[in-house]
Amino acid sequence: MYGAVTYARNYLFDHGMLRSYRSRLLVISIGNVTVGGNGKTPLCLYLVEQLQSRGMKPVILSRGYGGALKGPHRIAEGDTAYDVGDEPLLMAKTSSVPVYIARSRSAGARCIERDGAGDVIVLDDGFQHRRLRRDVDIVSLFAGSDEAARDFRDGNLLPFGRFRENRDRALKRADFAVVSYRRVYGSDAEVPPIDLGILEVLPQGLTAFRAYYRNNGVFLLNDDRPVSVGSIRAFSGIANPEGFHASLEQLGFSLAGRHSFPDHHAFSQEEVSRLVEAHPGETFVCTEKDAVKLAGMSDKIQGAFAVLKVALSVVPSDAFMVAVLRKLREREV
């Protein structure tokens, strides 16, 4: 039943029976075909940085998942994760580009056009949101564990698998795939090749790149001082915390505890305070996505936390950007 609904919806869009908005601006979509963390947010941040370095003016457009505001709304100073969502707020704080949220991405695109905010829209988590046309479709895939690779090869739909829609039909809409490994590597040369089983099920002609995380260090949340290697407690509300834990261990930290919550979990000050009080004097290390939700909490809470800062890199970077820009030029012609 789930597969029939997604097939019918895509069929109507493919044949023009459901309308989609064509923005005056270039649109690059970064999305996924499975539920759970697939590295979309870090890939968005990487892409806008690369576009900026080539003289373009990117704008991020997100749904604002988990936030109360429906938008269109440009994220501004004073907005919280509970207003606009944790991932959009993280992107706004981490990047130097405008970040908009809108439940209707077509309405968001029109707002960006009216504001004159930039010349290319990077659509966060937009693969299934087909009411806004895109010029480049990039699918982010997580293959950092044997289980994730097996699930991808199996291709089972929800609720029996992890796929949001039929794997093979979905990937035929994609222009590029980026396969991410959620752990820290020291250089491009250390990144393993893409699992052969994944390559075998990718459509012919779909170019696949690899992505990995570079470590930028662990820093105290309240004063940004670096944290020395030692015993810490891992704290996260993300989809796949195993990679986060492995990254901390790779850096030499000893994990005295792993406190994992559901993805996008809305932490309350009382909830976090109880956890800190149960482990006095210990340091909790969280992800950057979690850190934005701790902002505004008491100094006692923030003083107990540090954040692991990482950045995503695509391999090979130049080839990836050449391919993306070449695809964009097809629209301009």
C-alpha cells in the first residue's frame, strides 16, 4: 500500500498531472531515499561553501522539521531550534549564507526570489518534495555500517525496510549519489571504496561520490576551549549515534557512558539538568546538531557540555563540483 501511494504520486508529477513550481533561480536538491540520518545537513554545508568559493550566492531552503514556525521565514538572530528546527538553525549558525524555512518549499523559493537573497537555492531534504523543480538532484546515502549497506541492497520499503519510495525508480531521478561514512578519517586516501553491493544496485549512469568527516576538535560549549583527551560521556539526539561514538573513540576519548535520544529530540532543561546532576564533574560531549538545542539553558548545564566539531568532505572534491556545475549550466543554456 505504501509503495502504491508513492508510485502514484511520482507518476502524477512525472507526467505533469501534479504541477511543480519552476523558480527563476537555480535549484540544487540534497535529499535521501531512506529514513534516518544520511548526512544531508553536512553535505548542504559543504556544497554552499564550495559554491561560495566559486563566486556564487547560495541560499539554503529547508522544511524546518521540528520547528513551530511554518514559514516562509528567514532565520535570524534570536530564533531557537524550537522555532525553526535544529538542523536549519545549525546551518544558519555554521554557514555565512541565508537560511530560510518553509513547509511549502515552492512558497519558500518565491520568498527568496522576492528578497533577492541569492542566485542558487540549495534545497535541504528535498528529494521527495517535488512541488519545487530542481536543476540538480543529489541523493545522500549512508553506508557506514554493514547493516546500512545490507538495508540499501535489500531495498525494502517502509515499514519493513528503510526506503521512503521504490529504490530503483527513485534513484533514476537522481543526478548524483554521495555515499557517506559517518566516522572521522585523516585524509581522502583513507576513505574506503564504496561497497560493491551498493554499486551493483545503482542505476547505470548514476555517478557516485564518497564523503567522510574531518575532525575539527572537541570544544567546551560555553567558552570554546579545546577539551583534552580523557574520559567523557557521549550525548546525542541523532539518527545514527554509532558513528558519533566511534569518532570520539578514534580521537582517543574513553566513553564512560552513551546517552542516546531519538533523532530531533526536544531536550528540556529539566531533563538535561537531571542527567548532569546524576554525573557531577563529568564532561558530556554532544554533536553540533545537539549543541544548538542547549543554547539558552543554564550556565551550569552548558558548563558540563562540549561539542565535537566536524566537517564533511566529498571525494574527489573537484570532480564532484565540476559535475554539479556542468549540470547547472544545462539549465542556463
